[in-house]
Amino acid sequence: MSFLDKFKKIVGLGAPKVGANYNAYRRQRLIEGGVWGEPYWRNHTQSISRELTVGEWRTVNSAARKLYWNVGMVNAAIDQKSMLSVGMAMRPIFVGVDKEWGKVAESVLLDWMQIAYLDGKSWWEGLRLESTAIDREGDLLTILTTTANGYPQLQQVPWHQIGSRGDDGVLTEGRYRGLRIYNGVILSKTNRAVAYRVLGEAQDGSEDRDVPVQSAMLTMDPREVDQVRGISAFAPAIRDLLSLKDLGDDIQAASRMAAKIGLLVTNQQGMADAGDAYNALSETAIPQCPPGLSLTPMAGGRIEYLTANAGESIQQLDAKIPTEAQDRLQERLIRNALLAAQWPPEFGWDMSKLGGASARIILEQVNRVTSERHAYLSAFCKRRCAFAVARFVELGILPPYTGPDANRGGAYQFRFTEPARLTADAGYANRDAIEAYRAGMRSMTDILASGSKTLEEHLDEVEREELEIRRRVERSGLSRDVFGLLTPNGNPPTTSPTE
């Protein structure tokens, strides 16, 4: 036994408190992706921050990141959700009274969004990464900052850079002395975040800094009332996903093994017959084969011998891998994982078994999930755009807002476009929208929003198109029919109004 092993045995660092054997007490933690062992609290009556320790939280995040980069289904589900929630939408639309000021502000913000982040990322790249981080690691910190000349910028801080150097507890020095810090979040007496500790490169903590919540925002998808940090969306399914990966590895190994076996020979010896003339042939003996005898070597296959009481048989191996039971187990694990991430399993895995109505229901579920994520991110986007507008006013790039509703200010009066919604049948969706519009059940604004377009943009396009067509009719003398339909709602009537 080495000195290190003796030391571990003396201080109790050898085996864990509970072994990794399958028994009645295995995997009894609240979130089983973190620790496999007997719990500290079996009834799970503690706060989530005590049930899921910081060490276990990091283990869950580590497992979720590895699954994201090694399991295509996890990668696709997270990236699909980000793409459908953000896309190339999230453009600011001013909703205040002073439309002229709003148009100027929209134009300035769109220019700023091309390089909104400190590292050069665009507005849309940053939002997609933010949505991905919410599902993969649980949260992401975005800091509002400026360059040396006051130009507004955003900085993204990944989950592992928010933390504490020592044990969490009450701070004894600094600006937030007397407040409690937990996993990098400084909390008030009411458990409300007041600042975030961003860790620097120096191990002694000399480069660490505390960023107040007025200058930063931590985005996450909370599932507990007293939850301080985000948890991966796939945390409830980490065990299933690890089992899925192990099962896939075993199936691949079995398939490779079966592919190498060409024939199965069953005889009394359980091995090749030493008296078989074939065994006397070798590469050196092939040229001396009797006339009329030809030998064709078999490469890439192997003959396996099995013992039998009597007789001999030769058959080609027919390996049915994976089996139906393995396929069903894989599908069940995948469904559980996607359901844990609040993503419809049929959309993320297989929609071939669905009919038309069922497919539309699944797509509606996807649209609801992505619309909720869009609405959540839009609240933070409004604050970030307000920060940018305020800095642009200070720099003189934008004039101050002086509209009739100036008491509300102009910086916060923005909404953000939503990506186009999914539909199984565009024709069916359009007919349904037309009927709903005629019945007064839906507005044109609502219908256009499903295609990531505003009413103002639509009317501007219609106006420009009609003016351009009229200009060309006057210039060329051609009939109006050449350039399009006479009516915007369909073909002209075949009968005159008097008939």
C-alpha cells in the first residue's frame, strides 16, 4: 500500500460513505444526476439549495454539458428551442406615441445590435447562446457595461465564472458585508439577489468583482420558489441519458462483434476438425494445389465453433441487433429525457406515427414553449435596449424623448418581434387565419406576428408596392392586370354587379 493510500485510509478519504452497488438506498438524492449514494435527508424536506449542494450542482452541469456535446438528440432539442425562440427576430418595435422619435431609435438600435456584445457577437448570436445556456447549464449572467468612450456593450459570463472562493456564508468584508453569499449570488435578508460575484483568473481572488443587479441580469428557468441558481433542463433525465449512451455503446459493440462473424459451425469438438483438408492449406501451399482445385480466401469474416452432442451444422450468423426490446427501451429513455426538458418527444425524435391533427397539436405545443421563452427573454431585452438608449442620449446620438407620454419615458417603450411560428400546412393555417379575421376573432396584427412581421411593416410594403405599380402603369401604358390581381383578396368577380 502506497503512502497516499495509507493517508486516505487514515483520514477517511478512501471509499465513499455508500458504495455504488445497486441496493435499496442507492440514488436517493433529490436530483439523482449529482451523487449516487445515501442522502443526508431522505425525506427531501430541505431548501433546494441544501438538497442540491454546490458540488452536486456542478456535477449535474458537467454531465449536462457532456451529454449536449455527445448525444445528438440533446444537442438538437436545445438548439432547436433556441433557434425557434430567437431566430433572426427580436427586433425592437417602438410602441410609444412619438413615432418619429421611435423610428430614429429603432434605426440606431438595429445598428448597435450588429456588435452589441463586448466580444463582437451580434444581438441574435448572444440571445441564442443565452437560450442555449438556460437549458444546458441552467443560467447565464449578462452584464451591462460601456467602452471607454461610453458606447453601450453587453458582456456574457458563463455559469462557472459565477461563484465563491471559499465556503458560502455571511460576508465579513467589502461593500456587501453582513449579507449572505451562495454559489456566487449575494442575497439580501429576503433571499433576493443584490449582486453577483464574477471570478477572475487569479486564484487568490484578487481579480474577483461583485456586480450589482442594477448592472447585471441572471436569466434562468426557475422551478423552485427559493431557487438561487439555474439547473439544467435535462437534470431530471441525466440518469436516463447516461443509460441511453451506455446502451448505444453496447449495441454498437455487439454489432461490430457480430459483423466480424461470418459462419457458425456446430460439432462435437467445439473447434475446427484437425483432419479437415482445409487446414492443410496455407499461403505457401496454395501454389502446390492439385490441378482443378481453387482456393478463395475469405477476409473480414470469422468462423465460430460451438459444441454439440452429435452431428454438425453450418449456418450464417443472422444477428438481430438492436432487438425490438432494445429499440423500445431506447425510445422510452428518449421520451423521458425530452419530456423532462419540456420539449415534445414526437417533435424532437419521431413524428412518423402522428396523423394530421396530432401533428398540428405537437407543433402548437412547440409554438407555446418557444413563445414563452421569447416572452421571457423579451423582458430582459427591453431593459438592455433601455440601457443602450440612455447611453445614446448621453452621447448625443439620440435626442431625449419628448412625446406626450414622456412621463413614461421612451427607453422602455419597445416590444420585440417573434420568429415565425411552425405550421404543418401553410394553406390550412392561412385559410383559418382568414376566416378568423373575417369573423373578428383575430386582428391583422396578431396574424402578421405569427410570420414575424409587424402591421406597420406590412402596410408600408403594401403602400410601396401599389405606388410602384401605378408608376409603372403610367410609364408603360400597360394594363393594371399585368402587374397583379385587381383586388387584394382574390380574383375579380366573373359577373357584373348589376347581374
